[in-house]
Amino acid sequence: MDDLKDIKRIIKAFALASQQVVSQMTDCKIEIGKAYEKKNTQPSYNFSFTIGVTGGYEGAVTMSLQEETAFFLASAMLGNKPIGKFDELAESAIRELSNTIVALAFTKLEDGGDQAVDITPPVFIKGDNTSSAVSNANRTLVTTLDTPKGVIEFNISLSKDSD
């Protein structure tokens, strides 16, 4: 993923996919935030959902969000049911959301000529100072979404499959 054109395509695919899915699920205006690069895979927020990627790309995508944002999204996914605590049902809702976003982003990339990929079910990690050890990528691309209840951050740590 050293080519600037690849980087821009990947960022755009994830930004558009996440905006599309989250705005549909929440019925809110969702703004695409900043995109940047960082040298580590540590997410910024304490609720993270990591999806492994194999095929045309290898690595991981982590959706990271604050607790308030997780509650907001889980509630929207569950038909605006109030969420008092982040239980198994809320976790399952956000897992589904992250899986849908990542699948749509890679579908957009595949439609643009990239090879198909396989993705793993999302793994939920709660806590500070976590990072993904499932990627050999030497950089992490980040794109964000601004929601009415906080920021959603996507950490994209991928490398092109050498096969």
C-alpha cells in the first residue's frame, strides 16, 4: 500500500461506506472527518472492533469509538432501544455494524478493480492502550466520521497481498 493512489482509494472507500451505513442506521447526518496516517495500530478510543482481512489485501481494520458513541450506535441498530449498559446485545449490534461497513468498503474497492478479500468476524476489545497484532502493514491509515454523539475512527492497517 505504498502507492498514494492506493491510499486515496482505500480511504475514500472506507469513508464513503461508513458514512452510507451509519447515516442509514441512525437516520442522522454523518460527516466524513479527517483522514491521516499514523505509525502505530493503536486505536484512539476505548471501544474497538477489529476485523481481519485476507486475499487481495492482508491485515486488519479496526473501528474505534467512545462509549457514548457505542451506546448511540447500538441503540440505533436495535430500533432506538435505550441502552443502559454495553451488554452482549449492544456488542452484537456494533459487531454487525462494523462488519457491514468493512464489507461494503471492500465491495467498493472490488468494484473499482481490486481483488476480492475475505474478512473475519469482528473481535471486540474494550480498554485503553490496545493495538492490533494481526497486521504486517508498516503504516495505519485513519479516516473518521463525525456523528451527533462523537467520532468513529477507522484504523486501516493493510498491505497488498504478494501473491
